[in-house]
Amino acid sequence: MKQTKPIPDGVKMISIWFFTIGVLLILFGSLIISSTATDKEVCHSSFFGCGIDTLFENVGMILLSFGILNLVAGRKLWQGSGFWRVVVIILSFILFIIFFWIISPFMTSQFISSYNTYFFEYALAVTLIFAIGITLVISNYLFFNKSSIEFFSRSNK
């Protein structure tokens, strides 16, 4: 009889997180691509030498690609793939660096002391801090947690 290893709760939560983010990215990417396909007259203007519609279509394709990558990563984590554990740890580390690089201008004393900042900038800063926290939790759990390491180290046969 085949014995399956129990999936740790943290791995379940990370997999569900990846499934959810994957579905949202696919929905937003599809929405962007379909809106640029129907509104060519509205979207046709110049931005960095290419039309806005081309830029939005590229962003939509990137979102679709990352959505599919998230779905695959969530499924493979749920199945206990050690390779995808390493991929998710590396991607989380890369995203941490990117988010930290994006948020670093918000943390300067000039930004904090200025009175003409907008709500959008504060909301972006809070969102980025949340994203940094999520990436740190995911990478630390998958890299350091004993039950996670044991789950991914044993074969799933």
C-alpha cells in the first residue's frame, strides 16, 4: 500500500496563496489584453516609442505568464516537488530585492517629511511593505522550517 506524506499546513497555505495569485494574474492579464484589443482608438498613443496598446498587451502577456507560473508552482508545491521549492525560494528572494528597491525612495527622510505626498504613494508604500513581508515569510518557511524541509526531502512515491 502506498503511503503519502502529510502536507504541512504552511505548504498548504503557500500553495493556496500561489493558486489565488495565479488566478488573479490570469484574470487581470486577460482583462488588459481584451480591453486593448477592443479599444484600439483610445489606446493608440505614443509611450517610449511604441503605442500604449502594445505596451498594455505586453503587460497583459507578462501577467498571464506569471499567472500560469504561479499556478504551476502552487500545484508542484502541493505535490512536494523539491525543485519547485527551490524555484519559489529564489523567486521570493528576487521579489524581495525588487520590492525593496522600489520602496527605498519612499523611506527617505525627504519623502517622509514632505507634506505634498499623495494617498496613492502611501498606499503603494504600505502594499510594498506587505509584499516584502509575504515574500520573507514564504522564503523563510520553505528554507528553514523543519517540517517543510522533511516534506520536500522525502520522495513522493
